[in-house]
Amino acid sequence: MTAQICLEALLLEMAVGGVDRLSLCFSDRVGDIAKQTLGFLLFDVRLDRDPHYQRLAAIQYPTLTVGLLALDRSGSSIRTCAVNGAFAGFLRPVSVWARLPLAEQAITNIRGESVLLLEALRNAGHLATALPIG
């Protein structure tokens, strides 16, 4: 992992820890974190059938690093990691889906692509840092 990715991962973790967690839902938290860290929200998706996580969001940074946040199944912690272009092929389909109009999102199944991304992150050893909520 490059120094830039490590720095952005640390900034992402700090932002997650500093958001007022009690009054915000996950989507609002992710939006605030993106603003705080000068990133752009790529997507925020539900992971309905995953046994460990219920939500996954991605924030793109100007350096092309992507910060990922996964809300655990119980809603009690957020796991974070930062990745580089090696995951672009997994991130792209979910990001494209997130830019579709809501009517098209509703009829477009993104579950398979979301599962592939999550499994690629797991297989690479990412999402190892847990930050408790509240």
C-alpha cells in the first residue's frame, strides 16, 4: 500500500470516528464523511443477503484512491479501507448503477456486482478496521 493510500485510509477512519453518529443514518454519515475528506460519493448500496454487512459505500478522492465503508449487520460498527485502481473493475459497475435514475435502479439488479466487490475486498484482506458506532 502506498503512503498516499495509507494517509487517505487514516483520514477516512478519523472522519468516520468524528461524525455525529447518533442523529445520522448511514447514508447521511457517508455523505458527511465525503464532504469532510474532500471526496465524492460513488455509491451507497444495501447488501441484503450478506451475513456480515448490511451496507457498502465508496468515496472517490482526487488522487483516485477510493475509501470504502461497510456497515456491519448489527449496525454497531463501520469497517473502512482505502484501495487504488486495482479494484476499478469491481467498483465501476456499482458506481454506474448508482448514477442511474431511481426508476432504472429499481429494475436493475446490482446484487451480483456488489457481492463480487465485497468478496474481492475480503480476499485482499481489506475491511479489517472496525470503528464502533455510538
